[in-house]
Amino acid sequence: MIVMKDVHKKYPNGVTALNGITVNIDKGEFVYVVGPSGAGKSTFIKLIYREEKPTTGIVKINNINTSELKEKNVPYLRRKIGVVFQDFKLLPKLSVYENIAFALEVIEESPRNIRKRVMEVLDLVDLKNKARFLPSELSGGEQQRVSIARAIVNKPEIVIADEPTGNLDPETSWEIMRVFEEISERGTTMIMATHSKEIVNKMKKRVIAIEDGIIVRDESRGDYGYEN
Amino acid sequence: MAMKISTLKRHFREGIKNIFRNGWMTVASIGSVTVTLLLVAAFLTIILNLNHMAQNVEDDVIVKVLIDVTADDNEVKELGESIKQLDKVDSVVFSSKDDELENLVDSMGEEGQSWELFEQDNPLNHAYIIKAKEPADTVEIAENIRTYDHIHKVTYGKEVVNQLFEFNENARIVGIVLIIGLVFTAIFLISNTIKLTIMARSTEIGIMKLVGATNGFIRWPFFIEGMLLGIIGSILPIAFLLIGYYYLVEKIVINVQIPFFELLPFYPFAWQISLVIFAIGALIGIWGSVMSVRKFLRV
């Protein structure tokens, strides 16, 4: 599903973010990406949803080489990938329902399907009764659940989360993790960059540790491995 | 590329929302389109009417060469031949003094009857009636022929022709320069307004890209915003044109009696110009949005 071969990434400002990454992630896997700040986790994630292209090496998503993917076809790759961020990235003037529907409107889904799918994912993240609320009227955990709902509403094959619990207290973080578990159980590939020792250690999933742009550890039922 | 109706509706809805988002910049860009199009409308109306009048005059612009009475038949014929040889001459028609008298009598109507007395002793000259290939060359041809032998007199609508052509030419140059300047100002203002929209919506655009909206989909609302700014800017000029021209034609000019001074009829002229103004407005708007979308929307 996701294949990287000897991937290097050097930004135009001279910073080397990745220095030879080779990795294979299969369909349906749940993977934590850990490592110190600035180690290259975010770049690793951006390569997957083709926000960045590798400087050298190969990144293949579903057998598509992202370096060879034409600019105009990038949107179609993105439709197979849902992305969740630390800061939620919700539109403040739209209701919960509208924020989620937005993701389907802009890929020109039919109004009937939109209604059906939005209600389904609202049910999944347990926010059906808050569909008409604005993001500002929700707690942080609820806002993150809305952003997860938006990421999965078009049934992507891969969900990427870049420190999704970074802004949340521990209890709320577990709420979010339960949602991710459920998404993963439905066969979606989950990749999550995190700094949360508690979450990684308790969940016992595959852990990829990145330091200074290379993979220093890749364990199938790993631990967080850092002190904080 | 077929677009769903629901998608098109969405683009229009977003485009209209954008218009209200930018407040004063929207007012400024619509205002500049309005000023530009008012001038375009006035200019087009004047130029096309001048052309129309010039056409009327031109159709009447002939050089009339009155031949000296002392010239014999051969000399008259030779003169005709040499005029025909001039490059810029289109046609040369001989009109004998009897023809001339007949024309005169006809043109005077009732009063002309008395002139028929002269039929036995015609005081008029033989004449050549000359038409230029290009009406603008009329003067040159006339002055040229004046130097020939056996010429009694060369006449043409000298003053009218000269002034009309000169004015027309000047008006055209001034008008075009002015309008090009204004069109660019309007495009600049519109593209700036849309730049503001793009910046105001950058988060939204980022999310759209993230969830896989195509670049075309992201751009559309901005094209529509630009187009609407241009079209709204064309409303006032069109209203002014229709009302103003109606009064000009129906209330004012109808009472003015100057030869050749005849305006194009309100229908269809005013409507045709309105359509042109509308189209120019829309084009200015689309152009402005294309410019800022290309520059500021890296999608």
C-alpha cells in the first residue's frame, strides 16, 4: 500500500529532513511514527499525501509513484487519503454538519450521498446531536472528532494523523484513539505521528521511530521508547 | 468537461459570497469598471455616429469639375481620359450641360420650372462627376485636377470632409488611449479584490486541496466573482446609455436641422452597444480574476 525506497528529502532552504528512508506499510496496518521534534516525522507524513515529493528515492502509494504523478491528478490521490491535524483545521463559520459535508461537496458528490455519508460518520464519532453546532461551541475533543469525521467521510483507504492528540488532555485523547481504533478495524490503514508515550505503549501497534531523517527502529508491537 | 448543475450553483453561491466579503475593495473595483464602461459607451456612441455621418457625407462626396466653355469636344474627351488615369479615382462620369440643367431643374422642384426657359440658351458648363476610391482622397484628387487645362472650376465639400475626417481620427486616438488605460486600471483593481478574497479564504482553500478538490473546482468561484464584478459594473453605464441615447435621438436631435447630422436609430444601435458594454464588463472581470488566480492561487 505504502512503499518508500531510499527516500531523501532536502528542502530548498538547505535543510535535510529525510536521509534514506526505506519502509513498507501494508493495507490495514496501524502504525505510530515517533521521534524527537524536527526528526522528520512531518516530512515523512507529507510525502504520503503528496504535499511534498522526495528529492531522491521512490514513494509509492497504491502503486502510484508520487514523483511521476501529474499535478492535475494529485486531487484524485488525496481522495484516497484522509488527513487529521493537531489544530483540527475546521472552518469556523460552518456548522459541524457543513464542515464534514464540505469535504464531499468539493469533490462533487451528489447531495443525496452527502447527507447519507455525513450522518453515518457523525454517528461513528458520536456527534449526531451536535450537527448544528459551530466548532467554537464544541470542546477540543469534539472538534477533533469533527475533523476525523471529515477525513473519513469519503471512505479513504489511508488515514494519516499528525499529532492528533497534541492539543488534548489525556482523557479526551483516549476518546480520539477509540475512534481511530474503530476506523482501523474497518480495514483502513492508519498512520499516526505522536509524542504520546501513554498511547503508544498501551496500544501495542507497529512503531516506526525516526531520528535525524532515518528510521532507527521499526517494531511490530513496539513501545514509545523515549522518556517523555 | 461537463459540470453538474449543483456544482455550478455552488460556484455561483461562493462567488456571490466573495463579493460581499470584500466591502470597499468590491465597491472600488465595481466603480472603476463603471467609470471605464461609461467612457467606452460614450466613446463608442460618438465614434460610431461620426462614422455613420461620415459615411453619409462620403456617399455624397464627389468632385465636380466644370469644364471651360472654350474647350472643344476633343479637349473635353482628353481631359476625361487623363482624370480616369489618376490612381485614386474610382469613377468618372460625363455630364453635359443639358444634363446639368435638367438636374438643376429637377432639384428645384416647382420653382425649377422657370429655369426651363434656358433650354435654348444653356449658360451652364459641361462637367465631370468624379468619385474617389477612398473618400479621404477626395481633397487630393480635387487639388490635382485643378492644375489641368480647360478647367473652369473644381468643387467638392471641402470643409465638411476635412473637418469630419480630422475630428474622427483624433477622437479615435484619444478615445482608444484613454480606454486602454482605464481598462487596465479596472483589471488591476479587480485582480486586487480577488487577491484579498483568496487570502481571506486561504484556510478553506487549503482544506479543499487536502480533501481532493480539483484545481478547476477551486478556481471557479474566483472567476465567477470577477465576472460578476465586471457585470455589475456594466449596469449603470448601460442604463445611462439607453436613457441618454433615447433622449438624444427622440427629443433633441429630432429638432436639430443640420445637413448630414443624423444619428443612428435608437433601435437596434443602443441595444447593440449595451451588449458590447456588458461583454466588455464581463471580460474585464474574468481577465482580472484570471490574473490574480494565476498569481496567488498556487493550486
